[in-house]
Amino acid sequence: MEIKNATFVVSNTDYKKCPDTGLPEYAFIGRSNVGKSSLINMLTNNKSLAKTSVRPGKTQLINHFLINKQWYLVDLPGYGYARISKSARAQWQKMTNDYLLQRETLMNTFVLIDSRLTPQQIDLDFISFLGQNGIPLSIVFTKADKQNQRETALNVNAFKKALSNEWEELPPIFITSSVSGTGRSKILDYIELINNSKSTLEQ
Ligand code: GDP
């Protein structure tokens, strides 16, 4: 898929106030500092569409970006901030859970995982939550340029192994680098595939 245009539409704290155009949407979420803003900017060919984190934990909003006037890219607030109050954590959970569970136009959730890390419980728990609630997801390993392919493969395989305790069939997996652009066309093609199958179903 070619990105012809990408524009910021709106920020919300409540899924009910999200755009009501019925266009399909794709959410991106992960631990703070995982590289989500960089990935969004890489995918959309825009250096500053999503704000790369200056103060972690500051933006706790659901951000909608309209892509090619056809679909929304949704930037969800990150999880796993070390220094965050209980009430802020509860607020994050309510806002994102409501969005993920109730948003009818949500086609897929891309869960970002830092490819330099061994499997982290917080990520496995979040993926479990999506799986248990039947929310379609894919896994995106970030920052693959920061190490060699072998090291990335070791962490990806360890992650797959951890997932296979709960999953019979693993979700789609993408390996990316926002620096080199690795994985960009695969993710965009995947989104296009889902968009096309949705419009075929509607015909
Ligand atoms: P966010 O908090 O998840 O939105 O993460 P950011 O996109 O702000 O990235 C966090 C830090 O990781 C920043 O210093 C980025 O420059 C860096 N970063 C993000 N993605 C990549 C990547 O693919 N490769 C490299 N080398 N650095 C990255």
C-alpha cells in the first residue's frame, strides 16, 4: 500500500467519542519507549505525525490518524510505566480496555514488543487479554536494527515459545526497524489485505 496522505484527526479519552465514520481502524500499542511513535512515523512516512516520547506517560489519549482517507491508524497510550500512580494506571486500563472491547470498527491491534528483550510478563499478559477477548492481534517486534539478526531471532523464538503455551496458532509476526524501514511494506500490505477483505464482505 502506498501512503498518499496521513493526517491527525482527534484525540480522545473515551471510545464513544471516537470518529463515527465507520472506516476500519488499526490500533498500535506497547510498553512505553517500545518505539511506537517512531513506528507510526515510519509507516506513514511522516517524521512527526506521532510525537516521540519526551515525557513518558504524559499522553494518555486515544489518537486517530486518517490514512489515505480510507482507514484510521490509532495510537493507543503505552503501558508499563514504572512511575505512575494507581489511579492513573486504573484510568489507562479502563480507557484502553473499553476501546479494545467495544470499538466495532477495530480490525486489528498491533502489539509492539522490543526485539532486544527476552519475553516480558507484562506483554504476555496483555496479549493473553486480547486473545481471551477475541480481539484480533499481530505482534510487531521493534528496533531490529539495534542488534544482529541472530539475536533478534533468539528473542522472537523465545517469545513464540512463551506464546505457544496458550496459543494453538500464533498471531502474525512482523519484525521492524523504524531506522531502516524494515517491515514497513509487510505491515501496510497486511492492513490493505484486511481492508480489501472487509470491502469484499460488504459488497
Ligand atoms: P514510544 O514511547 O513507544 O512512542 O517510543 P519512541 O518512538 O518515542 O522511541 C523510544 C526511543 O527508541 C527513541 O529514542 C527512539 O529514537 C528509539 N527508537 C524507536 N524505534 C527505533 C528503531 O527502530 N531503531 C532504533 N535504533 N531506535 C529506535
